[in-house]
Amino acid sequence: MQNDVNALFRTMADPTRRALFERLCRDGELTVGALTAQSGVSQPAVSKHLKQLKEAGLVRDRHAGRQTHFTAQPQALAPMLDWTSRMSAFWESRFDSLDDLLKRMDQ
């Protein structure tokens, strides 16, 4: 589980990969050419980022003739979301404790 979270964070740490993933989430299935057209990076770079997203399970590819179509797999973010939820609960309890302490100090 921890390795899954680490791999997801490493993969999503790159702003270009995040942008490609977000675009696929927003626009649905797209070809490498369509993703390259608005990415601001070269086609080989887009392909490399898509390979890393695929290895992390964040995208799925489908070949149709000479074109490869990619689709986002947002459910693959579940381990990352679980981790952030646990951390959120941890920090909320810490802030509640700090708030209680500050209120006692004011009395």
C-alpha cells in the first residue's frame, strides 16, 4: 500500500503529468497528438509522461490503427486520497488540541 502511495505521489509530482492527467479527466479519451497539441512539450516528452502515468495505473491506452488513445483512470488515485484523508484527520485533531490549549491559556 505504501509503495502505491509513493508511486502515485512521485508520478503526480510532475506538473506536466498532472496537466495531462487533468486534461484526460476533463476531456475524456484523447490521442497522443491531441494531448501534444496543447501541452507545450514535444510529442516524445508527452509519450514519456503518458508511459509513467500508465505504469502508475492512472491512464489506460487503446490502440486504433496507428494512433494510441488514452483515458484517465481517476479511481487509481484512491490510495493517495486515503492517505490524504488520514493525514487530514490527524491534523484536525492536532488543531483541535491546540485550540483547546489556547482557550485554557486565555482563561
